Amino acid sequence: MGASRAVSVLLRHVRQPQDVAAALAAIRRMPRVSELRFEDSGLTSLRFIDQIAGAGFGGGNGQLVRLHVGASNPAATLALLRPYAAHRLPSLDVINNVVRARGKT
């Protein structure tokens, strides 16, 4: 068998908190998801970060290592996006294409 591949999942037009929760529940059942990408979803707060953490992604031994929040989401411009995501999802290595230095947020 070949080496397992990491999987990137694109979430587009996921606007409501209940839609994010439903999508994350379905994604959680997928093996090897290592990246979540949010595009054109109109995310305006960091609540989705809490939802990702609550769904079991990104813990110290979590599988999620990359998170991308596209510029089409107002949350992408929030100053706390990167530090809050790093705090809530400690397994992240890359947030919006920026490599995270360990020990820093």
C-alpha cells in the first residue's frame, strides 16, 4: 500500500454556525484531514475556531496542521485570528500560509 496522503477540505459558502458545526461533524469522520480552508463563507467572528476545537480538531495530538481563512471572510482581517487559532488549535503549523513558530502565537 502507498503512503497515506493528507487531505485538504475546502468549505465554501458555510455561513451559519449550525452549518459550520454540521460540516465539521461530517469532516471529522474523514481520515487524514490535515487542512481546513474557509472561502466565501462570510465568517465575521472567531466562533468558528471554537467550533473546530470543539469538534476535536487541533488538540495537542490533533491531525489538523493547516488552517486557511480566505480574504473573502471578514474574520480573516481580525488581529486576533492567528494568535487565537494557535491557542485553541495547538496542532496548527500553518495559519493563512504563515508558518507558526512554536512557543509563539
